[in-house]
Amino acid sequence: MTYSLAIIRHHSDPSYINDIKTWNEVLDYLRNKLDQWTIGVNIYKYSSNDRLLGERNVTMSNLWEVANSLTDKILL
């Protein structure tokens, strides 16, 4: 199972972070590695055979809810 992030920034092209292995790495990225120009993040969860299992659009209004989630059930 892997996660991918599409980071949407104000007046910029989106950047992509692929092949994140654990939910804790996703949370670390959301909590510590976003810059001031980020306006949203799309999180995608893929199975081992590359099927999309879940996704979540994270904006600055629901960032706290997602970043403090203990499990990735919030993506479903």
C-alpha cells in the first residue's frame, strides 16, 4: 500500500510526492513540510496492485482534522 500527495500552491503548478509507504510519513509531511503558499493537498491511497482505495482533498479548513487522524480511515 502506498500514498501519493498532490500539493496545490497559490499561483504555481502542483507538485507531486509519490510512493509514501506509511500513514505516519503522510502525517509528517502535512504537519512539517508544507510551505506558506500551499492552499490544498490531495491525498491518494493505492493498493499493492495500483488500484485507488481512497482519496481526500485537504484544504486549510480541514487540515487539523486530517493531520490529527490516527488512522488512514479518513481517506475512505
